[in-house]
Amino acid sequence: MAQSIWKDYEVSFGNIAETDYTIEIPGVGTIFSGHAVRRPGETYLTVVINDVCADYLEHVLPAVTALGCTADPSAVTFSVKDGGGTTVDTVQFVADWSYDYDHSPSALAAPVNGRVSAAQALITSVLTDSDVSVTLGYASSTSSVTAEADSGDVQAVAVPLASYTGLRYVTVNGVRYDVVDACARYALLYVNAFGGWDTLLMEGRESEVDAYDRHTMRQRYDNGTRSARGTVEYVNEVTRRWTVRTGWLRDEQAARMHHVIGSPHVFLYDITDGTLTPVVITDTECQYKTYRGNGGQLTNYAITVELAQDMTRR
């Protein structure tokens, strides 16, 4: 059974005073060797292994150009062995940082509103090592296609919606996404708090700006010459930012916005160009907006993202 990485997982070595032990990833090898001592007053020797294992849960940007699956190493199985090489425990951790006691770590999808553009690729995650069946819903019929599994425990599933004319909705692993003919240019592709890839269509207006950090130095010059320069600008550091806005959200949808704003893995998805740009969200808080708290009106969010690459002009 999968375990959330945020929740302490204790490995018990039994009623012993101390032991050497290792943590291993099957097929990879030993990632940690240590020595554990039983705590005073305790009957059993136990070790919490989350901090060591967390560093080995990663995310890989999925391909978005064709129907299929990309292995996402956000779920990994670990084995704990004692000093004699005997396996004491085996656990599969999922990169679930939700701190949600009621959440099942096997469920990775948490779309904010489940709306996707007919022109984009739908990206979501499924905890499985098998092929993933995708249901395509039309006005009066349904069909299914299969996304072939990659070699891994989590499949990042890509469904290029523009390949299917007349779609009304798509269902992946029991989660439904409504396909809309939106004129939105951007969506955010991000890893949610449960450890799965999600997309949020940004249906409000967007803006883009370049900020400059200018570096200059002084030099001697002949002020009798009109073209002489006393201040030399030797480099400009460029910070590119976008502000994108959601559509109107109901209370239960706004309550899921923390999955987006708190994500450390975000890409700006340009639906028009079909490109993914690595960005960081610069907003420092997520307000849990409600219809009542907004004066009896639906809510929306403006999110500012910054290019996660260096740009200079010299």
C-alpha cells in the first residue's frame, strides 16, 4: 500500500538495543547506511525513514505531443534491511505533501475546476505500472483509447485533445475533465500537493512584462564630444514575468487553489504555440476565497509567474 511521504513512517527492528541498517531501492542499490539505537524507555527500536527517502521522489516533465504515458519517479519503493542483510520492511512512498489525513495517497489527481481547452494536451497522473484507459466523451457517444504505460509506478498521462474533434469531456482514472472551446492562450501545468501532474486553464486576461536590473560603471570621457559616454551600461539582467488569471471559481474549486499556488514544479503552457516554459510562482500566499467573503460574487485568482531561466543583455 502506498504511503504519503509527509506522514512519518516508522520501521521497527524489534526488541533490540541497537543495529546497523540500510535503506535500499530495489534495482538501484543502497541509498543510506546507518546505525540505530533504541530510545530510552522504549520497548522496540524504531526508525523514521521519511527524510532519507524524500530526496529520491522526483518529477519528470511529461511529453505533451502524443497520446501516451511518461514514467514519473514520484512514487518509489524502498526496502529497509538490518545489519545482517535481512529485509525488515518494504514501503512505497508517494510524493504527497498535502498533510491531508483523509486523503488516499493512491489518488494523484486534484484538478481545480476540471476545465481544459480543446486545443491543449490534458496532463494528469495515475499511480499504476499498467496501461491507462482514457474515455472520450462526445455529444451522443463515447469511445476509449489506451495510453501505453512507461516503466514506472506513476504514469503521467498525456491526451492531446486537438486530435479528437467534437470532444465534450475526457475521463482518466475516474476523474472527469470538461473540454471547452476557450480562447485562453495559457494554462499552468504543475505538480499538485498529492504529487500528481495537473493543469489549470487560465481563462482570464493575461499580461507579460520584462523587468531590468541594470549594471553600470563610470568612465572618463571628453565632455566636449557630443557622443562621448561617461556612464557605461555593461549588462542588463532580464526578469520575464507573466500575470495570468483564472476564470470564475466556486467555493470548492477555490479551496483547491493551494495545489497550484504552493507548487514548486510549475510550467507555463502556451496552448497557442504548444510550448512549456519553466516558471516559478512569485505569489507568497494563497487566500482561500469564498462566495460569501467576496460579497456574494464568484471568485477568481491572478497568479504571477517568473521565468525560471537566466536572461541577460550585454
